[in-house]
Amino acid sequence: MADQLYLENIDEFVTDQNKIVTYKWLSYTLGVHVNQAKQMLYDYVERKRKENSGAQLHVTYLVSGSLIQNGHSCHKVAVVREDKLEAVKSKLAVTASIHVYSIQKAMLKDSGPLFNTDYDILKSNLQNCSKFSAIQCAAAVPRAPAESSSSEKFEQSDLQVSSETQANNELTTNGHSPPTSKQILQQPKGIMGMFASKAASKTQEANKETKTEAKEVSSAGNKAPGKGNVMNNFFGKAAMNKLKVNLDSEQAVKEEKIVEQPPVSVTEPKLAAPTGLKKPSKKAEPVKMQQKEKKRGKRMELSDDETKETESMKKKRRRIKLPESDSSEDEVIPDSPGDYEAESPSPPPPASPPPEPVPKTEPEPPSVKSSNGEKRKRKRVLKSKTFVDEEGCIGFLPRWWCRGWQFDCQVLEILGGQS
Amino acid sequence: MFSEQAAQRAHTLLSPPSASNATFARVPVSMYTNSSQPFRLGERSFSRQYAHIYATRLIQMRPFLVSRAKQHWGAGVQIKKLCELQPGEKCCVVGTLFKAMPLQPSILREISEEHNLLPQPPRSKYIHPDDELVLEDELQRIKLEGTIDVCKLVTGTVLAVLGSVRDTGKFLVEDHCFAELAPQEPAPCLDTDRFVLLVSGLGLGGGGGESLLGTQLLVDVVTGQLGDEGEQCSAAHVSRVILAGNLLSHNTQSRDSINKAKYLTKKTQAASVEAVKMLDEILLQLSASVPVDVMPGEFDPTNYTLPQQPLHPCMFPLATAYSTLQLVTNPYQATIDGVRFLGTSGQNVSDIFRYSSMEDHLEILEWTLRIRHISPTAPDTLGCYPFYKTDPFIFPECPHVYFCGNTPSFGSKIFRGPEDQRVLLVAVPDFSSTQTACLVNLRSLACQPISFSGFGAEEEDLGGLGLDP
């Protein structure tokens, strides 16, 4: 029955798992009032001792009371071992409370492990630390969200200065702006994603000096909402704006991702030189140069200071899978322009006519076509593409362009079935 | 007292689980006002000299001293300025004290090349039998001798001396008096017991594990997790917790990284970062349950000069979510449930301790109350902001509870003033070494120490609890 359940639980914790079961630990684990946890512990000790007097159980008690010391009455609160309990009780003039503090299998030499147990369970329950307490305070209300959100930002930015968060938030205001926290949950796609979004990044991003910009611009393109807009991008300036907005909105990537980007981006600069991009990319070019340099600089710093973080970031990145990414997409960093060329978007032949109307508005019509025509084979679908155009410049292609075969149909549809 | 009230309820916890468990509501905040506005600094400008603070101190204190002198030595006593003194004439002079101490660390002496001195090692007291007292007023200064306790007094005290000028040019003192206590509002009558918990010197980041359990026990008692129902009920009557400074340990202030080569310190983090995170968690637990006022101390990350400004809320992302957390200045002045509190984190008292023969921190606390100035040694030996309009450390009125933090041991006393003022003086001990905090009962204006302990391998009997016979 439910009554006996807790006895079995405690038995399991103490005997099988060899844990130190403090009243606080039990209270959080079983979700009961602290006083009930103390009573449960006492009950367990009594029963266990009754049925098996040789049980290997060591108990610590909490004793509190008053004592006359140096002329004044001093209130003492002490955690004592069972063997000292009576001695301490006898010294106190008035005993205010006695209860079981903890039960464990082994005898404790000092009270250090008790603190550790309590600290660990508290750490995992910080947000509702007074839920099972005997005192509830009506005045302890969290501050209004407007005030608390600023503190949230502080929490989230481990690595980056909050100013970057500010910048991000500024960008998000004019577009689709998922709440900061949600954005932070979305992981950046990868380097390729970075390239993809860079293609569509505007000067606006160039103006922002923060690292965040560079990373998020790139990663934003990988996000699902961004995808649709990237396609629009090729259809007009308005679409470009929208894309930019979407990219901006997705810029609130976790700051950690920003750090992770630089080392990855190191290889990118040589591939990602946006020189190949035309018109819209002209603006983007200075952006990208800036970003490239920024990234290079950042990389230098990072290697010195934050390599550890970067590595952990890298690890995080590798595990990231965007929802819309299909299995053929991966985050392999191409290590030479040749690879890019090989993997450059090569829509199947049926799709090559469709790109024609597209190139009108597309940033890089001729180069795209040429690269499309050149390379047919494509095993892997990359998030973002770089390609080599006629002049030998490496340019970017948005992600959707790099999608695999399955995308071609979509492209065809969107282009009004011009296949 | 806390213990007696706690013991009134039956012990229920050494029994099988009961059907329901009592939950107590924290006593609501009935009245609280923070009166620390004089200690808040807005725009700070350090281009001024410190002479102005002494000038304004003397100007503000003069009327109090004149009235006290008249009370002590009769209304007919002549009160003169130093420039008006006639040799041999008995009169009273009001001025600021200066104590010339040969052992006082002097930066000029240290860097002077002709002396070729090595920096003096820090001492616990810098007093010396050869110390001399000099009285200064607005225009002149004069050496003092006579019935005046040179060892006890410190620089910056404003007092009135009765005596006459000798032919040697020194002033022979027959008697002296201080400004004594300021007027006091009557204390309110409360119908229920309400407690304020005073803690100082948590000393986080200090590396000592023993005090961590004590800190956790303290938090558990206040938040109502520890103890029997009676104790929890009493703890629910704690209406406020004041953390009086030194939340971080002085170990967190180590400046080794400045002297080491950059490549050795690149990946290291300042010790205070970890300590502040721990402090944030403790403050979160506390503020989820009780209003907390956090005062900075000597080793805390805020400005060094008095008055210390509040710690920045960005350091406590978890705890600032609660409106019960208040970050306040040092010194701190507030009215809690009608009872006026005034206190510091202890820098003023420990500085006077260094330059005076007084040994007991509680005695020094009482003495600062009597001279009507929180920190007379500022700015001479204690860093202080160069005020020029007013000296905010002069008591405008007498508090009901006057405390100072980070003393070596607990001390508490009721002090009675000449106009029936009644002040509870509390010397809050350093928690990291004594594991003791103070519970002030607002109804009876009494203070009870509350101490915490765990058990250790090397303890025999109850030495750790202080329960030795």
C-alpha cells in the first residue's frame, strides 16, 4: 500500500544504492513535505531496528535548543551522530526540536557528505526550493517578467556579453521574432548553413559588429522558417528583405553556438569569399569580408582563450540536427573549393530550365547556371553551397538550392512548373 | 526568546508520518522603509580634497557639542575658538581631534628615498605610548595634554575640551565631552514576537568546508525546513534577514594572477566567480522564503571606499528574480516594523580597533554611538568618498538597533542614553569562523545568538558545539 511504499523506497536507497538519505533529499525525491520526510525516516529506522536489531544503519539527528553560555541564552542547532544524541540533549536547557537528519549505511566520520547530498539535490531543484518547506512566504513573488527577462538573458549568456544579446533582440524586433529563449533552443545547422544565410545577409548585418551577427546570420538560413524565405529571396528584393528579416529573427542563437562557429568558419573564409555574388551580394561582400576577418580574429582569440569551450561547442554542433534536414545532409566541411564545386547544387537536368526564370532575380544567375551545368553528380546534400563561377570566384548558394533531388519537385512547383 | 517559543509546541517528528503537516505563513512585511539614501552616491567626483569633509563635520557637530558642553559644565562656560584663546583662561573649545602616531603607516614615509625604509608589516594595533593628540578647528590647531586618554581616542573625533592654554603653547585639558546620543523616536510596541536575523561574514569561496554546512543549516532554519514544528513556527516569525557584509571570503581577493605571467593565468578564473555563484544559490533559497537585505563588506565585489554601494544585481541572476531580495549600501539604515536599524559591515569598528586601545568591538561600537559619528577615522585611515556638502556618517537620530558585522565574537548590550534613549548594540560575529548568527527580537529589543554545528572526526564530546562543561 502507499504507506509502505515509502518504506521500501527508503530501504532501497539506503541498502541497495548505499545513498545517504537526508530528510531534504527524501523530501525532494518523493515530493513530500519536509516534516513528513523526517517522520518517514524515523518510521523506517524504528521498523528496521525492530525487525532486525543488527541492521547496519547509522542515523544522524538534528537537535536544537537553548543553552546558557557566557551569560546569555544561546540557541544551538546541531547535527549529531546517534551516539552523541543523548549527551547533547542533556546539555541543552530547553530542547526545541529533535528529528532524524539522515540515514546511511556507513558510519560518517564528519558531516561533509551530508552537506554534499543536500547541495546536490538542491541544485537540481533550485527553482522550487521552498516547495516542500514548512514556511511559505506570500511576499516572495518573482518579479514582473519585464524585469526578469533581463536577468534571464544574463543567465543564458555564458560566454557572450549581454550586449550581444541586446543586439540580437534589436534585430528580431522587426521580423518574425520568436522569443529569445525559443531561439536559443534552436541549434545552428552547421557551417553550410552559415554559408547559405550569408548569401542572403544584408548590409544590416554588416553593420553589427558582434560575433553573434556573423554566426547567426549564417545559421539562420538553416532554420525552417528561413528556408521558405530563402526561396523567396531569389524572387525579388522584397523577398530578400523578408529573408533577411527571418535570418535576423533566427539570430538569437545560443551564444555558445557563436563560439563554436569561429573554428569551423576558419575553413570557410577561403571558400566563402562572396566575391562571386552579384548585385545583392555586392552589399553582402563587404559584409562577408568583414565577417571573415572578424571570424579570423575571433579564431585567434578563441584558440588562445576558449579552445575548451570551442571544442565543447563543436561537439554540440555535431549532434545538432535541424528538423528539416534530411539524412543526406550533414555537416561536413568541404576542405577545398573543388569539393564545393563537386557538391555545388546540381539540380537535375529537368531543373535547369526552372532556374532560368529564377536567375533573373537570383544573385548569381550565370555562375549558378554554369556550375549547375557542370556538375551533375551530387551524393551529399549540403546545407549551404559554395560554387565556383566562371571567374573562379567562390560564391554562395542558399541552402534550398543545394537540396537533394527531392527538392527539385518543390522547385518546379514553385517556379510554376516550368520544368 | 526564540528557543522557548520554539519549545512550546509538542515534538512531533520522532513518530510515524502523520496525515497532514503544518505549513506556516511567513509574517507579512508590515512596515519597512529603507532610509539609506544619504549613503547612496550618484555621480562621483574625486577631484575634491578631503579637507571639506572635516570642515562640514565640524560645522554640523558644533551645535551638538556646544549644548552638551553647557549641560556638563554649566551654562556659563565660555566657548571659544582657538584663535580667541588667552593664556591661562579656562574655557571650552570645540574641535576635531588628530592623533599623531609614529607607527601609523604613511605612504610618504614609505616612498621617501632619504629614509630608505622598507614597508611596515601590518600590525593589529598601531598605538604607541608616544602618540600625541592635537585639536583642530577651522583655523588653528593646538596640542593637547592633561586628563585625556590619548590611547583611546582616534583621529576624526569631534569633541569639546575644557581647560586652558599653558605658556608652552599646549592646551591643558581638565575635562572633555562628546556629542552623546542623538534624539530618539520611541520604539513601537509590537504585540507578537518578530525576529530579524543578522548574519555577517559568510565567507564563501574561502575553501573551508565546515562553514558550508553551517550556512546550509542557517538557511534551512530560516526557510523552515529544519527543526520541529515549534521551531518552524518560530522561524516563520523571522520577518527579515540582513546579511552584513563579507559574503565572500578574503581568499577570493587574491591578486596572484596580476603578478603571474599571462600564459599561466589564461584559463584560470577569479575565485570570486565561483563564490558569487554559490552566494547566488544561497540568496535564491533565502529570498524564496524571506525578505533579505544584502550589505557589501570589505571583501565583496563593490567599491572600496565608504559608503560602499550595493552589489550589482547582475551577479545574482537566480536570486534577483524575487522581489524579496534587496541589495543595500554599507552602512545601512532602515525602519523594520517601526524599529530603526542602523549598521555597518564592520570596517569602521575594525579601523578604530587598529588605532585605539579599546579591545572589545562592542565597546568600540558603543563609543561611536557616543561620539555621534559612525566612522570618525574616515577619511584618515579608512577609505571614504570626499564629501563636501554633508558628512553622512553623523547620526541624525538615534537608532533602536545599532549593529556592526564581522566581529570576532558575538556581543550584545542595551545602552541607555542621557535622554532615556534605549539602543540595542549588536556585534554580529563572523559566521565563517564562529558559525553564529544573531536573532533580534523586535518586540523586546533583545538579541539571542543562534549557532550551528555539524560533527567532525576529531571532535571529542561536544567541543564543537561549545557545550563543554
